[in-house]
Amino acid sequence: MDLSPDWVVGFTDAEGCFHVQINRHRQMSCGYQVLPEFVIVQHQRDAQVLHALKRFFGGGSVRRNHADRMCLRIRRLAVLERVCEFFLAHPLKTRKNVQFRKFRRVVRLMLQREHLQPEGLLRIVRIAMQMNSADRPRLREVLRDIQQRARNG
Amino acid sequence: MDLSPDWVVGFTDAEGCFHVQINRHRQMSCGYQVLPEFVIVQHQRDAQVLHALKRFFGGGSVRRNHADRMCLRIRRLAVLERVCEFFLAHPLKTRKNVQFRKFRRVVRLMLQREHLQPEGLLRIVRIAMQMNSADRPRLREVLRDIQQRARNG
């Protein structure tokens, strides 16, 4: 199955999700791991579309999501960089573009390794808090914790 | 907002619905009205995309669906004919294409005015029964009723 750029934009406008998770992680220098991911969920009957999207972006993994749903999940930073370059050159037409632009700022900060410093990590958490999928009460706690650690460390 | 054909295909692969409703209608010669419709639902923040799709297909109406959802609904046969021509020239990539092909058979039968004769109407009901959104127990009753009427009339 060959996908054209415009088809990928249209399909992502409808089904794509840009998430930024921030998880507690003892081995990370600031105590937290930043996990940006680009996700598309489909009924298993259309798993072939997810595999075609995986080939299109040159990475990611297609797995079962839950019940009869399959999921393409892209987490590797090098692949996410390509995803971001693609949607910068071929802009989303829905309001999802606003989410994408926040997501892209996070990916760029990570490529510059800013997430390994308290100040960069705080910038990322603040961007993540503005995203649709954000668990804001939890992220506020994360923010306070990082600030506390930076003062103590 | 300018939409390209491939974007429209990608977006429809994700969000488009092809329905065929068959409703009791005393004034129709066979006692039933066939209502094919092409529907796309979006959050109200992306109502502009629905208006752009309406312009793209040259018809349909954009209205509130429920709560914060808006809906483009195309019901006019002349516009549905254009919709069908478009998706025939630019095929859907997901299994939704199977639904579309059944939908297109119904639209073609209606353009040939077959739905006004019992035999044509029965063919349409049988196609509608094979569609994902079908209420099969109800359509089986409709089928029996049309057959009964044809025998009596």
C-alpha cells in the first residue's frame, strides 16, 4: 500500500495523537523521563494501514492496543524528528496542528538534550501542561518536585 | 481552506461514514423511502474543515450533531453522485472502501430510479443489510413487508 503525503496528513488530522508523557525515573539526572509519542489507533481489520504508516515514517511499532484495536506507536527520537519534519512541511489542517506544534517544541528540546537539565525539563513540563491530553494536576506536582530537586541539588 | 483529493481520502478513511437508511413512507410507491447519506462528524473546533469538505463536494449541510460535535451530512442524490465519482477515482485505502462500494451500488440503483419498483427496492434493502451500520433484524422485517406488498399489489 502506497501512501501519499496528503493522505497521511488527512488521516492524521482525523486519527493521529501527539502525546507527551512525563514519568518518574530514578536513573534520569532530573528524576523524570520525558516520553513523547505519536500514536494512531485503528480497528484490526485495517492493521495494514498502520504498517504502511510505519513504513512511511521509517519507524515505530504496530501492536495490539486493546480488544480489536491495533496501534502504531512512534517513540524513537530520531523517527519523531522525521515525523515533525514531515508535518512541518505538510501542515495538518485541523486544530490538531496546535497540538503538533507543542509536541514539536518538546521533541526539539529533547534533540538539544535540554530535558536532562532542570530548566529544560521545566520548559517541557510547562509545554506538556498545555496539551489536550495533559493530566494537569499531576504535572503541577511534577513541576513542584523538579523545582524542589533543583533547589536541593 | 483548500483541500487536496488525497487529504479528503485520508480524512474520509478515518472519519467518513456511508449510511443507507430505509424508512417507512406512505407516499412512496413501495411504502418505503431510501435515504443514502455520507456523513462526517467533527468536534465543533474543526467546523471549518466540514465547511471546506462541503465546498469540496459542492453540497451537503453542516449542522450541530450532538453536544460539542458538528456534522457534515450529504443526502442530495446529485451531490452523492459526485461523492461516488470522487471515491471511485480516488479509492479509499481502508476497509471503508468495501462500505463505499455497497453505498455506491445503492446510489446507482436510485439514479436509475430502481428504488421505486419492488424488485429494485428489494435489491437495495439486501445491499443495505450487508453494510456495517445495518440494523439487520429491522431490515429483515422491511424485506418481508415489501415482498408481501408486492404480492398483494
